[in-house]
Amino acid sequence: MIDLLKKYPAYSWVLLLILGSCSGESIDPGEEFYKFEKPAHFPEPTYTFENNPVTKEGFELGRRLFFDPILSRDKSVSCNNCHQQSRAFADMPLHGMSIGVDNQAGFRNAPMLANLAFMREFFWDGGVSHLDFVPINAIESDVEMDESLANVVSKLNQDDRYPGLFKEAFGVDEVTSPYLLYALSQFTLLMVSANSRYDQYILGKGELSTEELEGMQLFDQKCATCHSGELFTDFSYKNNGLSSSFKDLGRGAITEDEADYGKFRVPSLRNAEITAPYMHNARFSTLEEVLNHYEQGIKGSPTLDPIFMEDGKVKGIALTEDEKIKIISFIKTLTDRDLISDPKFQNHD
């Protein structure tokens, strides 16, 4: 059984259940199954695990909360509505802008949730600087869950199940907002995306095709200035020429600095194959459209990133059609099939 678990780590939950039922035993995966482990080739995590270590009970409570629409005003919207496992916990393509209570459309595209343990700031504008506080924005947004954190806590305390589950997870006698946020963090912290075909290649456990390797070289030349490192983002905020004027100020709305108007966080390109549409405003439906934008669609503005300027003029990234095909071929190697099929992230209620 140990050999099977090592060979198929993403399916360990299923294997444990199958093998346990075959032997007539009930197998508990135990605390180790819920332990956060840093991938060998990743940077150190930024999350404060010393304040909120992941436990079996905390993770399972967080999973239940993630799928429970009790967090929304009218119990119609859960976290899962905008963060689907099959899309690497991004939204579905038909929802360019995420849909909240009363079918209201938000004003930005929901990003994927993978590798949150390694991020210092969150959302397209970096408006939150700690993972524990991320859910508050969705809960209290008028166009998302449209609820108050205090009322969510009240509803959870009146629920037949939750007080006991919080007692098991944190040893508390009543539900409070800090532990609600801790539980959600524990669930999302284990959404680590580090087992794509690219990762297997980097770790010497797999191969890439000639086209994919050529695409990786082109990616390093044309894209890695911003999409750098093993997380494929430098975490900076840039104006990448989507518009010459800004209804959404992006990072500028947070810093209140005109120099940040129209700047948005450089997203990770891990799982980009399955997280369309792209950009904060869901502008593009395909990776081809994204590369076409960088080649010939850049729009000038006072805060346009200098990488797109030369001698005072707007300049795109030179790309041939063949180069685009190869770069996209490489980007597709960043898709983590294990993440999007791992049973422990599925709703078990």
C-alpha cells in the first residue's frame, strides 16, 4: 500500500478508502495527510504557520465552510461558486466577471487560488496582505456574498453542526471570526500546484517534447521578466497596456498614488491553460489572444510599464506565429492535473 501511495500521491485519499474497504478496515489518513509540505524547488512559504498550523480537523472544517453557502446573505453563494477545482480554483469561463448574490456581476475576474502559502499580497490590486483576511472581502462585498462577518459568525453558532466542529478543530466553545478565517486558510493552504509536467521535468522525473523545450527557451526570453521563478510571477504590479484610461484604478486604488493607476498584479501562469478568461477584466478568452495583445495590442498611458516602451514610443513584444505556438505549448506543461482531481479538495457533504 505504501508503494501505491508514493506512486499516486494525488489519489492517496481514494486509495486509502479502496484498500481499507477491501480489507474490511476503516483507514484514517491521519495528520500527516494534512501536513503542508514545501515542494523542493519552491521558495519558502510566506504564510505564518506558527499561528495556524494545518490540522486534519481544521482542514476538514475549512473544506466544509468553503462549500457552504451559509457564508452569503441569502445562502445562495459559496466560495466554490467562483473557485472551481476543475479550473485550478479559478472561475468558470462563462463567468468573465464573477457572479454573486442576486446574480450580480463583480468587476474583476476571479483568480485561481493555488500556491497561496507563497504569496505576500492578494487580489489583483494587492489590497490584502495576509491570507487569513482574504475571505472577508468576498463575504462583505455587495456583489459577492453581501453579508457581514459578524452575521456569518452568528449563523454558524446557531447551526447544529458548526459549534462542535469548531470545538474539535480549535478547542473553542463558540464560533468566532478569527477561527472561521483560520479554518478557511487551512483548507486553501494545501492547494499547492507543483506537480505539472514542467515540475516533473525540472525534478528530473519526466521529459518535455522538442516543441515544449523550445517554447520554454522562448518563454525565458520573452515572458520571464515578469512571470519569473517557479511560481511564474514576480508578484509585482504592472500596467500591461490593456487600456489608455482606467475605470478600475487597480493598485492605484490601494496606494492612492497616480503612478499606480492601471497597474495590476502579475498573475502566476501555472495552470493558465485551464483558467481562461485572462486579465483582471477577463479581456481575453484564449492564450493566443493574450500573446497577440503583447505583440501588437499594447495601448499607451502615463503608467505603462517601461518594458513596453522604446525611445518614448509604445513597443510590443516581437513574436512570430511559430513562436506563439511554441510558447503556448510550454505554458500547457504548467497544468497540474493532480491538483484539479485531488479528492481531498472535493465537497464530501
